[in-house]
Amino acid sequence: MLNLIYKVFYIFCFSVSFFGQSKKYTIHTVAFYNFENLFDTNNDVYTNDDEWTPNGSQNWTTEKYHQKLQNLSRVLSEIGTPENPNAPALIGGSEIENRDVLEDLIKEPKLLRWDYGIIHFDSPDKRGIDVALLYQKKFFKPVTFSNIPLYILKNKNAGKEDKKEESTEEESEIVQQNNRVFTRDQLLITGFLEGEEINIIVNHWPSRSGGEKATSEYREAAGKLNRKIIDSLQQINPNAKVITMGDLNDGPYNKSIKIALGAKAHKADVSEFGTYNPFEEMAKRGMGTTAFRDSWDIFDQIIITESFIKPDFSSFKFWRAGIFNKPYLIQNSGQYKGYPLRHSTNEVGFSDHLPVYMYLIKERK
């Protein structure tokens, strides 16, 4: 009982020493995870989900589906520990078939007690994969939310690059009549985290299928849309706190993030209304969230506006960020030893991406 009381207290208060002074802080974890093909077993006639059915190429049975939910719930419940034993207050997710799979996910025993709410819209992606936000109802109160479409046209050079640069990810659907690339919407949520207004954008930018260089402009367009959303929020409130997170299908050093979005690697370089990306330094150190042909990169990122890094902890501010890379998430044998443990015909894994997270802290009065 004493141990339980201690844990409950620790959720709301912890001590950090700054400049030799120990202060108490409220802490919350913000996380993002690409759930990799979180499909139910039903055949949806409006999407290309045939392979994720019992008779499909993945032989996707009810047993496998529930194992996938169990695996994901374990990860989500553990992200950010031990610094914060509370599960993440905010979780962005991608590669989600529909709201039903999220309803099943939050009912898993490891997540049920945290009482998550769901914000989700169906996207125009032909495979039917969407982005969503899970939030702990006791901490976060959403006020407005909308899905903002990304309008881009097919690059005539896409698909002409050398095959070695092609991604194993999904193809975005292209409508021949107008050459539009149908990809995931950007999900914008505004709400209050323990009474403080926070804006969140959840992303899954266009893939590299067809070649990294040939499709770069698609992700640059996504970065520009992200920047436009942030600008709009800052016009309403110059001190708007914005978190943009997701599977960006580019590393922190690519044009979509460095130029279109304008994210900086160092706090000192972030100007007023600018954005800070703590994952760029991790990439420079060789860390990664996904691997392709023995090369690691950080496609999964959480980027914040300058208002989160001001040196005043009277409101929620950025503390630190990380990649959740526990050993059980890694393949320990075979051809892909050392890679993220994803689904295969022999094993229901977790994802081909590792989750990322950051801590927000506020000094307790």
C-alpha cells in the first residue's frame, strides 16, 4: 500500500536539481509511435486492406490481431519510464485502419486503467491508414480538432530512381484524372493540458516509395503545410505552444524539416516563432527509429515551437526527449537481427519503427 501511494504521488511530482537547487515538478510524457499496419480482420470494400484478412497474404487472424494489440499496449504503457511511471498523457499514432482498432487498443488491460480518449478522422489514403491522437482524459481536455488535407500532385519523375532507393512502405494513391497524390491528412488538435493550452499536430508524411529524391517534394509540401498551420496558430496567439509529431519519412536533416518547417537542432538557434527538433542531435550520434538496408535513420520525430524552450518553468516546458528502444522491441536473430521487431509470417511483432517521446515539465508552486 505504501508503495502504491508513493507511485501515485510520483506521477504528479518529481525532483530535479538545476544549478544546485532541488525543485519539484509536474511531469507529462508525450509520445509518438507508428503502429505499423494496425488493421482489424474485416475486409473493408473501400480500402486496399485485402492482405490483412484471414484469407489474405498476411493470414491476419483474430488471434494475431489481438496479439498485435497486446504488443502495442505493452509498449505504450511503458514509454517514458522510469522517469515518469505514468503512461504518456498524449500519444500520436500512425498506420491505423479505423477508429474501431483504437477502441480495441485502449481496452487492453495495460491501457484500460489510464482511460484514454481518441481523436481520429478517416484519411483519403487508399490503404485506409490514418493518424490519431490518444489522450488521458484526466490530464488533457480537447477543445477543437480537425483534419487538414495535404494537396500535392504527382511528380513525373517519381518512380524513375534507382531501385535501391525505393522504400518498402506503402504507395500513396494517385488519381489519374488530376494526378493528385492522396496521402494522410494532418491532424490538428487544440486543448488544455492541466489547464494550459497546447496545440498538437499528428503527421504521417508521404513515403519514399518511388525514390527518396523523386518524392522529396511531397514531404517538403507536408513540411510547408505544417509551417502554415503553426503560423496560423501563432497569428492568433504569439505564444502558442505547438507540438508537431509523427512519422515524417525524412530525417531531421532533410529539406522538408530543415527548410520547409525550419526546425533547428540547437535551442540557441531557435528564433522567435521558430521550431526546435531535439532529434537532430540524436541522428548525428547514429541513433535511429527505423532501419533500411543496415542504415538507421530517425523518421519519427517530435518538434516544438520556441515557446516550449523559454527558461521559465512556471508553465509546461520541454525537458528532454528520447527514443524508446527496449531490447524486446529488437529482432535478436536472423537476417534482420538488430532491426525493429516487426510482423512476419512466423511472429506477430511490434512495428518496423521505434517510438519516440519527450517530457514536459512545470514547476510546482
